[in-house]
Amino acid sequence: MFTKTIIFVVICSLIYSEWRWANDTIEFTMDKEAHFAGSAGAYFFFRHKDYTINESIKYTFYLGLTKEFIDAILPHEKYGRWGGDGFSKYDLYYDVLGIGAAVLIDKWWKPKEGSKWERRFNTTSISVHYRLD
């Protein structure tokens, strides 16, 4: 369903607006840093809300792709912070790098064994416990 929604948004954006391409480079600027860190954070958000690894990767990439579509169809000169300077393939590269780094960290960095701090996240609450034993 989500994929169909993305396809619908792309088609509407191509029909009803002027598509803009970003004139940027692959240089690691503040914008690219935000894409990298934002994608890593979004992956962890989905992953620790009990989504699978594949779902977390997919939804995080869709968020980055949606942001690029918004940048392509809403000029920042007219819409301010909501808009962007155009669709940037380099932003998507950094989105993918951020997702990849988050997946590697998630797989390799396991919780500390025997830690007295326990934390649980679910859809209705966040709980933090400290064992006194």
C-alpha cells in the first residue's frame, strides 16, 4: 500500500508541478550530514518499534525519497523551510549510507550483558528499569 502511495505522489508531482533538479555535489555538507544522521535515526526509530530489519530499511528509504520529491516540487524561494533546491541523487546516496551504517551498528553492537539498566519500547509506552539485585 505504501509503495502505491509513493508512486501516486510521484505521478501527481510530475503532472501538477515543475520538477527541479538540485545543482549540488557529493561533498559532505551540512545537508548531506543531516540526510546521513536523519536516515540512521529513522532506521533506529522503526527498528525499535518492532518493525523487521527489511521494513525499517524500506520505510526509512521511502522517507528520504519523499523528502527529495518535496524538494523537487516545492521551491524554497516560495515555500521557505518546507521547500528545497531540487531533487538530489547525492542526498539519496547519503540516506542509503546512513541506513547502512545504522544496520551495521544495530547488528554488531549488542546490549551490554548483565546490565542493571533495562529499557523497553513498544507502541504504547517507554519503560526504563534498574535492577537492585
